[in-house]
Amino acid sequence: MNNDQLDFAFVAELPLSPVVIKKRGTRSKVVPAASPSLPLTASLMPSMATHQASPASLVDAGLVSRDPEVETMAAALDAHPDYRVLRRLQPRLRWPEAAEGRGVCRVIVLDTETTGLEHSRDKIMELALLRVDVDLETGLPVGNVAVYDGLEDPGIAIPKEVQEITGITNAMVQDQRLDEERIAALLDGVDLVIAHNAGFDRPFAEARMAQFRGLAWACSFADIPWKAQGRRSSKLESLAQELGCFYDAHRAEMDCHALLAVLAAKLPQSPHTGLAHLVEQAHRPSYRLMATNAPFDAKDQLKARGYRWSAEQKVWHTRVGDSKALQVEFDWLKEHAYHQRSAVVQFEKMDALVRYSARPGELLHHQL
């Protein structure tokens, strides 16, 4: 297939619908509808507001203690070149309302704690969701944050090492079950689900509730080039520390609050917030390129390039984020893997509805 036949202008349609949430239980907090929603394809204005990680703004955001005496001491230390102060992140459940007539995107921030790493064998034992609207002009959260956090008996013993990491014991989950009705209500009308390792969380969530299958997903770990943005690590704890915050990790709800705080901040090398970046990326296709029938002597170059070997498919493959990067890989493969010989390679075109799931995208072919 030549390049003229490839439709690189594909945009995923992400339908929206009104949300009606009923209050249930004592662990959930309800968000009233804030302002009219727009499709994810709505553009973000370049005049995006920023969220700076200064001590004052962290206090204003409700992320740290408002104790004036304590904050005065912390600020004095922070001003000294030999000290750096980390403030405990406090969950923020209310943001300023969106300006009248301003479009929003409704997102879910999700995290799971599971009995292990394999979604076909292991089970969810804790699921947390934050639902919040994102102003499409500023990229900032607006209105109230709805919270759900539930434990579930996985039906199998929780391994000791998992209990040590998460603090979740067999006794804590005994006879517990996720509130499916509450979760379904929160998911209704959502435009985008964000997880910090969507390739892990999405298969678990879809295996537990089919409603997750029909939603667009984004990965804040993989979809934001954190190192190119000047961050030393893509780990959530490290990203929070870069903002001057620490938190008690490895419980699903607190991880969600930390992720929302990180994504509400302006990216270091961009005028956009992390939330804005993910919303923009969600309606663009990405690609999984396979070096189909690549010569054996090309394996070292492919590995050095970042390609990974799939034992199941017996092919070297890599992921690229857009059509320009895909064309660059086509050119590189022809020169370095196939040594200018004619070859046909396969690639998957994936939108946010299948990205990070266990389901394949649209399979296409390209003549090098």
C-alpha cells in the first residue's frame, strides 16, 4: 500500500451524553453538572492558564496546610539554597467553576490495586475513580470532584508481598464488593479515562466491568514525554515531588488525587497542563509498527532502536505516536533493517477506544 492510501487524518469520535448522578453511600462525593460538554476534538486555546508549583499556589490550591506559622517556617527553609521543602499533598475536591459558556471535557482519573500483574489470572482488590470536568480553554479542572473508592474480595488469597506494598490485607477485603451501580453512574457521559499505567489498569478494569470497554482511554505515563519535558522520572511519586509534594502511595484513591494534582500543573516545557495534553492526544491515532519478516541480522539494530520482540507473534515491534513518526520509522526500517530491499510491513492504527486494551487496532500494510 502506498502512502496516498493511508488516512492519517483519522479522528476518533468520542460521544458525549448528559450525566445524572444519584447520591449513594458515605464514601462517595457527588459532582453537579458544571457546564456544557464539548467533543474532545474541540481545540485548546494557546492562551492556556498555568498552575505554578510555588508554595503560595499550593496553599491556594488546597494541597498543603494553611497553618500560617508552619508555612512561614517551610517558606523560610524553601528559600535557602541548601534545603528543599516537600509538602504533604491534600486531596482537592473543589476547583473554580468554569466560565459561563466555556466547553469542558469530562474525565475519570482511575487507579487499581490488584493481586498481581496478569489480568487474565489476577483480580482487582481496590478501585478508585475521580470524576472531574476539564476546561478546554485552560486545561484546568473545574467544579467539584466526585470520588469513589471501593474494596473487593478477589476470591483468592492476596500474596504477602502485595499486602506489604499496598497495606491491603485479606481481612480488609473479606466479603467486600465494588459498588457497580455507583461506578456505572460515574462513568456515564465520561469522555476520557486517564490512568498512570493504562496498559496495566485498562485490561483489569475491562475484565471487571464491560462498561470500561466503550470508553476512550489515555495513559499519563506513556502519552506525556516526561523526560523531554525535563522530568527525571515518569513515576508518579517522582512527578509529585517535582511539584514539591509527597503523599502516601500505593492506595488507589490517594494515587488518583496525586495524579490529578500532577496533571493540573503546567508541563515544564509546554504552555499546556498535563490534562490538556492528554485531551488533545486522545483524538489522535497512534500506531504499532511491526518489522514483518525482518532479516535475522537486523535484530541488534532493531533492539537498539527500541523495538521489542513479541514471542507470540514472532515479530519485532514498536509504538509511535503520530503519522509523521510512523513515516520516519518506515524510512528507517527500509534503510537499516531491510537494507533498501523491497518489503511489506504491517502496522496497527489505534484510537483511544482500543489503545491500551487487549484488543487489536485496525491492521494495515505498507510497502517500503
